[in-house]
Amino acid sequence: MSEKSGTQETRSDRRKSNVLIFFLLFLCCSRLLSEQITSKLLTLDEVLISLGSLQEGAVEFRWDPFFQSGVFSFSGHYASFRAGAPGEQGIAMIDGKEILVPPSPFIEKGQLRFPEAFVRSLKKGLEDAIREDAFFRIAAVIVDPGHGGKDTGALGNHTINGKPLKLVEKDITLKVSKDLHDRLSAGFPDKQILLTRDDDTYPSLNERVELANSVSLKGNEAVIFISVHANASFNKTVRGYEVWYLKPDYQRTVLDHTKYEDSKELIPIFEHMLQEEFITESIMIAKSILKQFKETLGNALPSRGIKAEEWFVVRNTRMPAVLVELGFLTNEADARLFIDEAYLKKFSEALYKGIRDFIIEFENSGGYTVVE
């Protein structure tokens, strides 16, 4: 057999093979199309009942006749689609990010008809979205610049390089907190980053607490509270930063008791469990911030460690909360850092990194934290 004839036969075999493949694909596509057209069709009411079985809560449906598009929504999730022709592949979207390609719903005798495969695909997409909600996440961070307005906070008076210098706590805490807010907003665009004040005003302690406690959360979400302060002492040699959390033996109310009217006998148990959780997570935040202060500030400022006290904003917020003292305004060495813009940014950088590390650990562990 010549090389040429062998090549011709090979090409002929390929053509036969391609024809066979095309025929099989045609049969397959025809069968799929036939199945889509003849598969069970559901009415809108049947789809609403089917989707409602995913979890508690009414399913809402909106229909735009001009664009021939609809949206199913419930419990913070939604599925949008456009109607097509019978047997046509359509596109559906879950929560504006997950794209599905199921058989398209269509209009028949003025009524919407939904292929069973479309409903199965939609339910699977929504189930996945609901499953994601099971993961715990930090939804909001409250940054509280201490004092403000009529309340100056601590004061420090020094003579540095022959010039008189007056340090005011409310000004320093605001500068550091606003920079921290900007860093957190950039690093966590999916979270609420709130300031209890963003100028030289004085929200009362109750107002700060109310702002924090009023943040709306889902069942899998949490919020943390960071109060930023600067210290003072009659002993001008005292210096350094420290982080405070609530004393573990302080009993506070952390539950909304109105939600447990049918189980009042369980409220003390729930209170204790949640209190333990908040204390644990507060200690974790404090440790994380302290670690980053040491790494970011180095030997420029000594650490005074983690301490426990019943500060008003810490004991009245229903969440993990810490109070950070950046340093002592009454100490000249600390004061020199507070008048240096570069070091003020180092303070906010250290706070950001400490909060960031806690959030990552909290969310990666599914909301489960352990104090070592």
C-alpha cells in the first residue's frame, strides 16, 4: 500500500467518524430538547411552594411583563430569570453573582410555566446560598474614638525642643480612629465600619452603646467594638500601651429577653453561655491587638499587657469589646510619639492588623475561638 493511498483512507475514516459523532450529538441534543419540552411543567404557585420548603419564610415573586423577567426572593436571597421559548436554554442568577443555565420558563396561554429542571436548578442554587449563611462572620466593626466635644479626656503638658506642647486625648483618639476606619473600610468592603463620632462632638456613653447595640445582624453574624483612648498618670515616668476587656465575673445582660418569652427558664443559661463567648472573643481581640502593637511599634513603646475592668462602653455593649490605651499623654517619651504623624499612623496600622487577624481567625474557625 502506498503512503498516498494510506493517507486517503485515513482521511475517509476520519470523515466517517466525524459524521457519526455529529449524528450522535444531534440525537443527544434532540433527546435533551425533547425532554425539556415534554418534562413536567410547574405553575407559579407550585414553584412558590417548592422554594418555600427550603427554609421558613414567605417567598415573594415579582414579574416585569415588559422585560419578561421575574425575581423570586426570600430570607435575604433572590433568584432572577428571563422567560424564553419552550425548550430554550435560559439564564438565571442567584444573589446577583451565581449564574445558572437551566431550561427557560415560558409563557403559555398567558400563564408562566416552569420546567421541572429549572426549578431543581434554582433550588440547588438557593440551597448553596443559604448554606453559605451557616458560616459565622463579622458583619460590623464599631470604632469608638474616646471623649470629644466638651469632654477633652486626658491632658498632657510638656516643653519639647524649647516649645510648650499641650496634648489633648480627644484629638489623638479621633485622628487614630478615623485612620483606622479608613483602613478597615478598604480592607473589608463587605463589612459595616462605623465610628461613634467623626468630628469634635460628644456622643454620650449611652449613645455610643446604643449605636453599637442597634446594628442589625443575621443569625450567623457578629459585631465587635473597639474603644480608642490615651492614658494619663500623676507619675510622669509611667508609659506604654495596654488593652482592656470586661472582667469575666461581671454579670451583664447580653440577650434580648423578649425573644425568649416562651423559654424564660433558659434565659440564665443562655446569658451565661453568650457572656462566656463574648469574654473569650474579647480576650482574643486584645491579644491580637497587643501582638500587632509589639510588631508594629517595636521598642518605641513598652507593652503594659492585657487587663480587665468594668469600663462603661465595654460592659454595656452586647458584643465582644475592648478598650485600647495607646500610651500616656503625661509621659514625655510617649508624647513625642503622639506629635509625630508617622507614629499616629503606626498606632492605627497596629490596631487595623490586630482587628484584621482576629476577623480572619474568627471567620476561618466558623466563629469558634479558644483562649490559649
